[in-house]
Amino acid sequence: MLPWSFTEVLVDIRPRTLSQLIVRAVVAAVVCVGFALHAKATQETRRPQPVEVPAGATSLERIPTVRIDSAEENTTRRVLDRAEAAKARLTVRVVDGQFFWTSRDNRPLHLNSSDEFTYLSSEPGQYIRLTRLDDRISYVEHVDLTSGSVTWFGELRIVVGK
């Protein structure tokens, strides 16, 4: 039998002996390691996943929240207001399993996945990247221009059967 109780170790803050101090330090270390392992396990289960577009999907759409303009000289990041976001609305139409970038002159898109990302691309430097984290699908819409590039970020909605 130990000369102290578990509740005494947790409740009594002042250690009376060196052995009590050591026990408290070990208990605290075990608790910290437990929390760290739990946090690591939680992070691992929240790993981003590729997006699978369901068979009955008719469109992918949403308005962006952030725009990044990049050029040789500088890069600017802006949080979009409602009017700017509405003008930059992303729309992709799905017809017979084929994707068309409606908001970019109805360009045909090619679907492929790589690790946790799903890509819809029309030509080099122009793509939509999708990823799923829990129940949210985020997107990045990227367009290269002659003087730089524009990238929009937002959360995507898949419309099924509309």
C-alpha cells in the first residue's frame, strides 16, 4: 500500500516529501502525453480527402471569399465583399459525366485526383482544385494571365438533381 492516495496527489498542491513531488510530476507528464497523443490522433483523422462528385450532380457552384492577385512585382490578398464575390462566382455544369467551366466561357474540364486533391483543369495554368475536410468542400480557382495570375478561394456546393 502506498503512503498517499491518488486524490491526495491531485488535490493537495503542496508536496510534503520528495517522493510526492516526483509522483505528481510523473502524473502531470502522463496527462500531458495523453493529451498530446489524443491531439495527434484527432489531427490524423481530420486529414483532407479528395472530392468525389456524385453521379446525379448537375453543377458545382459557390462564390469565393478571398482573391489573390499575383504579378512579378507584388502579390495582394483581398477578402471579397458581396458584390465582388458575386461577380467572381464559380459555376461548373455537369452534363453526362462531363464538366464545363460555365463561369469561364463554358470550357470543358478534365477531372483527376492526386492524394487529397481533386482537380478540374482546362489547360495549363487554369484549374479548380477541390478538397474535403469533414463535411466541407473547399475550392481554389486559379487562372494564369499574361501579366500574372488570379486565385480565388471559397467553399464549394455540389448541386444534385436540379
